[in-house]
Amino acid sequence: MRSPICLKVWGEHACFTRPEFKAERVSYEAITPAAARGILEAIYWNPSMYWIIERLHVLQPIRFANLRRNEVGSKASSNSATKAMNGYAVTLGLIIEDVRQQRATTLLRDVAYLIEARIGLRDPTDQIEKHFNMFKRRAVKGQCFQRPYLGCREFHCDFGWVDGPLPKSQIGGTHDLGLMFHDVCFSPGSLDDFDVIESHAGRRLKATPRFFQATMIDGVIAVPPPDWPTTRLE
């Protein structure tokens, strides 16, 4: 059954980094549910709703490319940021010439995907039609709050609303993609044990990455719902 929201996205390059590769980026073979959610949120998001990704269509053949990029070997220290907030004179910036490193990246090229999704409500008294109409209007007009991207911000993508028959994938057969990152699950934390602080409510939350066994059948990946018993990697 077709999902209410169908959005086509495409771009020249994409990199959905696998977490098991720490130093140099290696992309998954296809877009992840979390990356698809990020694209939808870049077009429309509201605190009273959330996105549920149902299916991901890989429309183009999977092609990899290799390149080297200038990155940095360290990041800004949180301790230094805390000291600066308390009035101490510390250096927060990084001197690029001292920490620059060239790292290899295995990315995807000439990609096109179809995202099938629906809207979930945090408030049961809210109306899905309101959010659906606002998203559709923005998608049809090409409007977005920030430029959507394919895994990395430098790999921006174009998008378009899909009406009528869904485009067919050029990939046939069944392909086992292995464990794929689904999304981050947030649960209540404590005063001393938390990962993030919720921006609009100020709650302390624990962040747990969740994975699922991804299988692509004729170019389509069925995504389990958010409450599916996915696999957790420590």
C-alpha cells in the first residue's frame, strides 16, 4: 500500500557513513531512515509531529566513488568551552594548518531515491491533514527551512513531490544490505547520566542508536516502525 507522502530526492553525491568505520568514511549502499527523516524535516517540521519512514526506493544503480578530503584530526574541547563560559581566557578555535588531515571517503554518486513516509502526532487532538497540507505545499514549491542533504552537508540534494504512479527502480532482485542504522532512540535520563538536553523542553535524555537488518527487494527497502525490536550495537 502506498504511503501518504512520497518524495523523490536526487543528487550528484551522497555519503551515509557506516558507524563501524571510525577514521575514514565509507557509505552504506543506500540511504538510511535517519537521513531520509532529516530530509523531510529540512522541508517541514513541527514539535507536535514526527516523521515515520515506511519505505525507501533506490531508483538508480548503486555506484561508488573514492576521493580524499581535507578534514581535521581533533575537535573543539568541551572543557575549554565550559571555561570560556565561566569567564576564563581560553582559545576555542582550531588552527587548521596544525590539525589538518587528508582522509579517504568512499561515497555514492549519481543517486536518486524515493521516500515513502507518514506523519505521527505527539498530541492526539492535533490534525494530520494540517501538517500534510503544509508539507505538500512546501514540497511542490521547492521550499525548505534549510537545504536538505544526502548524508553530509556538502552533498546537497534536489527534491520533488511525487503524484501518480511511483517511478520504477533500475535495481532488480533481492540484496542483503546487512545491519543498517535506523535512528537514535531517546529515553529519559538522570541528572548525572544523560547524553543530550532537549532544546524546547529542557529534559535530559539518553541517546541510543538503533539498527535493523536491511533487505532490498527490487530496489525497495521496507523500514520497520519506530517501536520495532531493532538491534542495538554497543
